Amino acid sequence: MTALPDTAAHNLIEMHGLTRVYDLGPQQIFALSGVELTIEPGEYVAIMGPSGSGKSTLMNIIGCLDTPTSGTYLLDGVPVETLNDDELAAIRNRKIGFVFQTFNLLARTTALQNVELPLVYAKISRTERRQLAEEALVAVGLGDRMSHQPNELSGGQRQRVAIARALVNRPSLLLADEPTGNLDSKTGREILDLFHELHARGNSIIMVTHEDDVAREAKRVIHIRDGKVLD
């Protein structure tokens, strides 16, 4: 009999029976309760849910900013719940690029230096850092803004710098939290178009949003409510 292929080895994210419980005095709050989730490499997924649904907790666990209370989470085949703080930090730096609603750029630092920052933590040489950061800025259409500081850039340009910084380590996953939340509709459209370009180039993207029209940009929408994935 021919053996079936090991498809599990090809999943970017696998969660089984994943639970996150917070102890608030004598009370236990189940932020996530028995989550089952599989995301393949190269997918563009939106996670939606109302306030208090557990989507922020799920995003924090996907991004290795938090760990589950029980259950399993495999990221590129690595069981995240078994890792210590240093190993989690290394995973975040190598495998995950973060894009936040508030950009999180260093104020008195050029676009190029902001993008170089993850490479400093990764102990990449100065020459290679500069080359990789320049390539990332060109990829997001900011080749002519490398020496500009954040206060010299528009909101959309600042978000592009943040995206370049997220991509500079060539991570397995781009994780975006309300990436258009602080932008006007025209600029938000430009950022969503950029996400489509990045997805077309093979990037895996998970976007957390509460906006239906933004979620519809993704190829798959995952709804979460009361700590459980609905579909």
C-alpha cells in the first residue's frame, strides 16, 4: 500500500485543543477554549471577532507573545508551548514579522535605520543589514524615502516602513493587527493593495481586524467568538 503524504509537515500553523485561561483572583477567564486551527504556507487569512471574543489573545499566541495554558501550537512544525522565553524571542525574530496599527517606529531614526532594527537583534553585519533594509524599502515602494524620519513621512508611508521592517528578516509569517486602523480610506486601500502584492509574491499573511470590508480582502476569513473558532 502506498503511504499517504505527511501533510502536517507542510502546515504553517496547527492548533489543537488550544486553551488560554487567565486567573483573576478566584475567577478563571477562558480567553480561548479548545481552538482548532490550521493555516497553510502562503495563505492570506483574516481573523475577525467582536471585542472580547479572544482574537487578540489568539493573535498574541500565534505571534509567540503569549503561550497557551493547554493544547498544542505548532509553528512551522515547532511545538511553541514547549519553548522558554529566549527560544520564543528567537522564533519571533526569525519567523514572524509584526505590523501594528500604531506603526511603532523609532521617532528620531531614519526609515532605513528603523527597518534595520530586527537585523541588529539578529546580529547581522552592518553591510548586510543595510543591503537587506534597502531591498525591503524598495519592495514596499519607499526607495526614495530611506533617509526620512517618521515625522517626515505620511501615515501610509510610515505603515510601509513598518511593513518593510516586518519583512526584512524574510519571516515565515506576516502578522498584521488592524493595519489600516489609523489610516484614511485612500491610504488604507494602498496598504491593502500592498498586502495583495506581498501575498502574490508568496508571503503568508494573517490579519486581525474588526472591519468586514478589510477582512474580505483576505482569501479566507476565520470568525472567533467566546474564545472559539466558529468557521
